[in-house]
Amino acid sequence: MTQRIETTEPLRLDILAHDTMGTEQNGCFEALLEANPGLADQGAFALAPQTIVVPQAPALPASPSINPWD
């Protein structure tokens, strides 16, 4: 589910991704930047006040399980 965040103070983008999407890794940070054109041009901090669209975290591909006793 996509949500919108209203910033009232400058926020570090990686922390914003971690707090809203659960992690800043696994493509979440990139998805945040893709959903907000021009956000990366502001630098490491999202300036205030502005509305930031937070997309749903991308699905991770299923990693194969290995059973060493097979």
C-alpha cells in the first residue's frame, strides 16, 4: 500500500526508508527514489515541508532452500 508522508523537518532518506518500509536495503531505498522524482536531487536529506510518496516495499525473490541431507 502506498502512503504519503508530510515532512516537517529535514529527514535523511535512508532513515525514512527504514522507518516506513522496514529496511533501506533490498531495493526499498531505490523504490522510494523512483516514487519521488527529484527527491535525489535534494541530497541525502528530504527538505521540509514537502509530501513524500512511500511505495510498498518490493517483494524479495524466494531464495531456494537447501537440505544438506538430500
